[in-house]
Amino acid sequence: MPPTKQSKLGFAKTGQSTSSNAEPIDLDPQEPESQSQPSQDLTDATPDYSAPATPGLPLPKSRKRKQVRTAWVFKWMRDGVDMQHVFHNKDGKEEWRCKICLQTYQLSGGNHAIKRHLNEYHDIFEDSPADKRAKNIQIDIQNAMATAANNPQKRRKLSDSDGGELPLDGDVIEVLYVKFLVACNIRLRLVECSEFRAFVSYLNKDVDRWLNTSHNTIHGWVMRQFKVEKERVKLRLQNARTKIHVSLDIWTSPNNKPILGVTAVYIGEDGELEHTVLAVKEIEGTHEGENLAPVVMAVIEDWQIAEKLGYFVMDNATNNDTMMRAVSRGKPTPPILRVFC
């Protein structure tokens, strides 16, 4: 039970009646309770807002607002689902599933990897695919026309038959056709295929005037365009803003041949990071450093980059140490050779 309030008791002063039936007198009957008792804790007077308004009912849980998806990559999800559909992996995390292939990406890392996958592997962009493809074709044609104008060749017409509506330039045809062969890994004898020639002749009869029917001639085209592109890349290497760093690695081809890849990495004159494959050489004999050094020095001299060499990047195999010591004794001697192992 709560303690009862205690009052100070007293009796009448001298001269007053002190009979036995006199009642006790409260000496301070008007004393405020706050002065006779310790002040209560302020927390007792503060209302509890966390308590439910109606006793016995649980507090409502705050709901996290779901973010609406607006990125175009979600239009390319598997099974034709809506953009807001959520796929989960085996760990319960949200993921994106490609509509075209079996590739998946976790959504916790953003959409950059998904966009790159659609661009590089499926030629799908945010713009209309047809528009993007048309733009790329137009850019390739313009680049080919510029290359052909800078490197004109003497040619003769293979046929005097009536052509199509638009006149064709033999130099432009050579550049575009070689790029097509290289990009798609097409055999040189394609020009000898009657079905192929029927197809291109239907598009424009002038093609027969300039597109040779001999694969040997196409081989000459490829080597000529290789030399043109090599001179262009060599000029970019010489105009690089930074040192040219060289990466080396040996791997085995599907037909079991040891191949040495030589790649240059540098900042171009336009300030962009560039990497260029300088050589892909088949290694004859052992993989000892003394055997690899002449191949590396030949590539450096061929591209004329000895005076701009920076770092050499390779794995920590012992033959690479031997190779670098042999390269440092070669002529011309690079000013500085640094090795990352």
C-alpha cells in the first residue's frame, strides 16, 4: 500500500485549554506537497509517445518505399517479365537475368555491367538498335573514305557493264571489305563464292567492277591495309604523352603452338588511355630468356619505341628475369628498363 501522508502534530500554547479531548493541531496545514516531498522525476511527467494510442494494439511498422525501376536495361530481362519484376538468386539477393543469353548480374552493384553486357555481346544500346547500327555503319563508311583518300591506289575496272545508281569508289571498297574480313574472321576465298557475288551484285552492280574474284588479290589488299594501319598506329605511339609500357605473356594456341603476345599501354595525344597489340609471335625452340629476348627486341625496333619505353609487365617466371637482362644488353639499349614481377 502507498505510504500515508504524515503531518506535524502539536498542542495549544500555554494558557489555552489542554483538555484531554483537545484534538491535535496541524502546524502547517497549507504547506504545498512539493515542499514536503522530493520532486518527482521529469520523465514521469513526459508523455510516452511510443506507446500505442489504444492499449493492446501493436505499433504500426514503417514501410520502406519501393523504388520504381526506370533504367532501359530492365526491358531486356528474361521471360518477358515487367520492368518491376524482381528475380532472386540462390542467396536471396536481387539479380538481373538477360533476355537473350544465360548471363545474370546482381543489382547491388548498379547497372554499368549490365549495360556493357548488352552493348558488347548483343549490340543493344539505349537508343534504337537500328538507329545505332546505322550510325556505326555511316561512321565506318566515312572513316573508310578518309583512309582511301589518303592512300589512293591505281586500279582498273574489271567490267564495263552498266552499274547501279550510285558510283562506287574502289579504294573505299578495299578498305571496307578488308575490315569486314578481319572483324568477322572471314576466309579470303569468299570473293570466289558465286552466291556471295550474286548477293552483292543485287545490291549494286558496280561491285563487280571493283571487287576482284581472286583470293590472291584480296590477300594483297589485306597486307596493304595492314601496312597503312601500322603506320597510323606507329605515329600515335611516337606522339604518346607518356612512356610506353609493354606487357608480355606466353600462351598456347588451340593447335598447341607457343605464342608470345606483346601489348603496348600508353596515354595517347588526345589524353585517352590506349592499348595496342604490337605483335603475336610464335616461339620456336625453348622458352628460355635468351631465346625470348631477340623476339622482344625485334618488336621494339620494328615499332621504333626504344626511346619511349617505360615498364615491362609480366609474371614472375625465372625466364623473364633472364630475358630482361638479355634485352638490357641489346642494341639499341632502352634508357630505362623496369620490371614488374
